[in-house]
Amino acid sequence: MSALAWLRPAAGLKPLLRHRLAKPTAFGLSLLPFFWLLYAAIFDQLGANPAEALVRATGDWTLRFLCLVLAVTPLRILSNTPALASFRRMLGLFVYFYATLHLLSYSGFDMGFDVADIGRDIIKRPFILVGFSAFVLLTALALTSFNRAIKTLGAKRWQFLHRLVYVVAGLALLHFFWMRAGKNDFAEVLVYALILGSLLAWRLTMFIRKTCL
């Protein structure tokens, strides 16, 4: 099957992506994990250790949305669907939303919102330091995700800053790896590593092509 034949189904998505309800629908779907976790917490559906379940689940959804954000550009180019680009900012802000929930879950359930204890824990445990570093970078990206920031920083500096999303992805994966290392459970880590590695490899390939041409 040719590449064009494989991409043909994407052509039918183009009118849907441009529909006025496309973004509200994507917004609603992106909130579903949050509402499920809220429901599960209220009705005691999180298992024997609800605090750990919330910390893990919010971290998992942060990684999933990070993969979605990084997949937007390859999918847009490979499927010739420019409308996909209009969803990238919203998905990026959902990465930050779930990362914030992850941090709040850790800070509240594990540390009781004790700022001094949190600070000591960040310094003492490398995987917490790596995760917190990723959150700091995500904060910078979220604060500069609006059009006014592009005008203020200039397009080149803004683009350079937002390429740090790949650094965030690496830190998030390392954070997840160290967290799972304690239980010697690397199956999910490998899945995310393959996804993020493939997306980064595609970006590097495109960069090399542009540089060589």
C-alpha cells in the first residue's frame, strides 16, 4: 500500500477539524480523565491506596498528553492536515494542567503541602528533582504559549524556548523511569520511550533534511 493510500482516510478528517465544534469537543475529551479521577476519588474507586493512584494517574496523563502534543506536527505534515496545528496550544496547556495536578497530588498526599519538606525532598531524591525541573520548564512554556508572548519575545526566541518541550519530554521520561525502577517495572517506560524516541527521531530527520538542502 502506498503512503498516499495510507494517508487517504485523513482527508475525510479535514472538514471535521475545521468545524466550529471541533475545539470544544477536543477540550471536553481532554477533560474526561480529570472527571473520571474526580469521580473515582469521590466514590472511592481508586483502590487500596487512593493517594498513590492519583499521583500515578495524573503523571501518566501528563506523559500521554505530552506524546499527543509532540505528535501534532508529524501527523499534520504526513497527513497534509494543517488544521491539526490549531489544536497544539490547547493540548500543550492540558499537559501543564495534568502536570499541575500531578504536582499537587504529590505535594498534598505525600508531603501534606509542607513547603519545607517538599524542598528537602526535591533536593534529596533525584527523580523528584528531575520531575520538578520538568514542571518548571513546562511553566515557562505555558506562560509563553499565547500570541502576545510571541510578539514580546520575537518569533525566533519564542521558537527556541518552545523547543525545550523535548527537554521536558526527556526529563519526564527519566522521572518515570526512576519512579518505576524501585519496583523493577519498565514495561510502560519502554512504551513511552519508543513513542517519544520515534517523535524525536522524526524531528531530527526533518532538521537534517532542511540543513542539507
